[in-house]
Amino acid sequence: MNYIYKGDLLDRVFDSDPVIRHVMLHEHKVGCPYDGVYFCSKDYPRKSFLNQIKGSRSENRSKNIYFRNVLISEYFEVCWQCLNSSQWMTRVRINPSVLEISPHGIELLLSMIFDNIHSVFIHSFDEKIDITTLSLSEVVSSLHVPYSRNTNSNYLNTGTYYCGSRKGQQCKIYDKAKQMKVKNKTITRIEKTKKYSTNSRPSLNEFMQWKDSKAITSLVLVDVSKIDKRTALGKIIQQHKTLQEAYNSMDKALRRKLIRHPAYLNPSINLGDEFNSQLIKWHTVSSKNVKVV
């Protein structure tokens, strides 16, 4: 039988948990540039964790089941006993941006679930950055996503621009202010997914020591205003709704011209530098010296 763990009883269990209370008190209100991180381990969740949550268990009647056990809470999502035996046994998703927690806060939450957090590796994550000076259409019309061909040109109708496949290193751009229902303010969110193959997944310790982007740094916000519209390069950009579509339609010679153009080499906003600045700031905020009680 397959089980799901969620509901009011699970919420009450976690709300009174000393580790979670510590995280939300001492590791809270910290801006994080990662929008969601998937962790994985070949270990099962620790026995004390399973005993803690067993009262909230019910049968999972979902048709799309990949794990025998699925836990859904506001703090994390945990799936274990993968039905595909070749896969890792336990997967955990934590969104440090939504929770507004520090790196140490992530470690503490994982320590609730696993006996040994050194057995934890990184499956994938989303890097994010918010642009407050350019609208959704302005970002989309000037963003280049290398090695990506799949795009959706009807983003103005859907509200979200996708570049790349969901199964790969997808880039997503949308109006964050609209999502948050904030009026008279521009917040354009750029998210880039980074996924790792089974044999190349970095350890939790490696992830916690990173000080630079692994995904967003590849994106270029081209200053298209510096490209002469009368040139062949300028004309082909004007013929398309997005810079990505224009780039994908270019021949090799025009692509080289774009990549060597000052508008490309000196972008309007250096997304990699902006992300790295936020990442370093996130790492400086931690309360490892505060004891969990």
C-alpha cells in the first residue's frame, strides 16, 4: 500500500517540534536566492522522524505514484521508498526562499529527517533573481539563454515565458508582482533550473560552500538598445518577439556577431554578479552558535 502524510495533525506535530521552532525563530527572515532545492539520499528517513509523523498517515490514492510514501508540509516535502529501485531511496524538497531560512536552517531541517546529513546529495535546484527595472516583456525581448531552442511566444497570454524543456535546465520568467498581487511595482522574476545526473550530484557540504551561480550565470540580458536596427543583426532581432527566437533563427555568422557585440559583452544587468552577491549575503547570515532546545 502507498501512503501520504499531510493535514492538521501533521501541522501540529511540526509546529511544536523544537528543531522547527528553532529554525523559524533563529534562522528565519533571511533572503535566499534559491527558490527550491531537491535533496536526495540512499538512506531512509530516521526512525524518530517516522515515529513522529505516523499518526498523520493515510492511503495515497493518486494515480501518479513514484514513491510509496509522500509527506507534504509547509516546511518540506519528503518522498521515500522509490518504486524504481535504481533511484535514490529518499527525496526531500525545501524552499529556503519561501521559508526565508539560512543555510544552517536547511541543515537543521535535514537533520530532522536523516540520521546522517552527510549522506545527502543535491538532485536539482532553481536559482532566482528579481529585476525591478525591467518589465516581463522587456526582459524576454533581451534575454539570451544559451543552448536552448524551445520557447513559448504566447507568454503575454499565459503570463510566464519558458525557455527550454522541463526535463532539462529550464529557464522561466514571469511577473512576480502580479503573482504577489502588488500594484504599481515592477518585479520580474527569472528562474533557472540546474539538474544533476546520478553520477555527478554534489554533496550537501559542497552545496553549502558554493559562492557562485551554477545556472543563472549563463544567461545574458543583452542591451539591445545598443544594436543598430539598420544592420542585419538589428533587423532580425526586430522581426521576432523575443531575442531567443531571433537568435535561434540566425545563421552562425550572425550568432558570432551578436556574441561579440558590445551589447552582449556589456549587458544591461549582469545576472551572474547579481545572483552571486545575494548568495554571498545569504551565506553570511547564520546562527550555528545558537543551541537548539
